[in-house]
Amino acid sequence: MAVRNTKRREEIMTVAYRMFGEEQYDRVSLSDIARAAGINKSLLQHYYTQKIEIVKTMLNELLDTSSAYMDTLGFRDTEMFQGISDFNMLFFKGVAGNYKLRQFLLSSVRQPECLDAWVETICSWLRRYCGENTFSYRQLKTAIVFAMGGTMHLFLHQDELDISYRQFCSVHIRAILGLLNYAPAQIEAIIAETDRRIDGIDAEGFLRYCEANVAWLSL
């Protein structure tokens, strides 16, 4: 039964990923997803009672897989936020070069509840690395809320403002680390090292890894 449930969840997320990439998140209903998946709404709600739960599950899987790929590169070090900065830059480098993934993210982050889901997912994800004693949850969430709000608005207006993924990733990291009281020189050193590292990483390899390890992800 567990295998069957997993397969059904993957089918639902595959359909949701396609639909959120083709239409705005708020214009896609649970009934629409159920119809496209060939099931009734009550069965869909057995797995996901609300649409946002689908998005949260997708974000968790995407972040976990992206993080696993970063581990394969062999340059995570003792400074946690160097790794986070590297991850952030590579993730958006990959998104910048892939239309389907970019459209999915653009569709979802326009909605406040989806942006909140991003914040919750990233806060939970980061706490795995920094532990309870490094930063308080309030400190961490304040930094992420502020940084995500600004960064995702830049992401939404990227084409209009002619902002590169490097620019808004740098803004993102500066905002987070500034609120966590990192020294300016330390922040700039982290960003410079990220530029050096990620410049030599093939985004296509990252995307292929994600597609191979996330069942619903089609690029």
C-alpha cells in the first residue's frame, strides 16, 4: 500500500508541476488537478487536503535533492553560509537556464501563501544545518522572511529590470547574513568565493541530477 500511495502522490505532483507552469497558481484548483490526474477530488484530498500542501511537498523534495547535489561537488566547508550561498547561486543558475522550472517558480511565488511556504521550508531546511544553538528560530526566520520577500520580487521582475541571477542571489545572501550580524568583509568574502566556485559548475549537470532524483520533475 505504501508503494501505491507513493506512486499516486508522485502522479499528483507531476500534474501539479505541469499545471502550475502553464497557469498562475491561484487559477489552478484542486478540482483541476484531480481532473488532470484522472482521479476525483475526494481522493486527491486524501493525499493533500489543500493545494498549498502539494507545493510544500514539492519544495521540500526540490531543496533536499539540490542540497544532495551540492554534497557531490565536494566543496562544502565548515562555514555553513558559504554552502548556503553556493547552493543559492547554483539553484538559480539552473533555474535561469530552464524555462519549465522557471515558470513553475514564477507561478508559485506570486502568491503570498506560496512565498510563506518557501520561507517555512527553507527555515526548516536551514535548521538541520545550523542546529538549535547557532541562531534562534526568530533570528533565522526574520532574516529569511526579509531576504525572500526582496529576492523573489526581484526574481518576478528580473526580465523587466534586466537583473541577472548573480545579482539577486548576491542581494539575497547579503540580506540574510547582514541580519544575522555577519561582518561586511565576511559577507563579501563568502559572495566572492561563491562566484568563483559556481562559475565553473555546469548548471545542466545540476538540472539532470534533480530530474533523475525527483520523480515529478520534468525539464
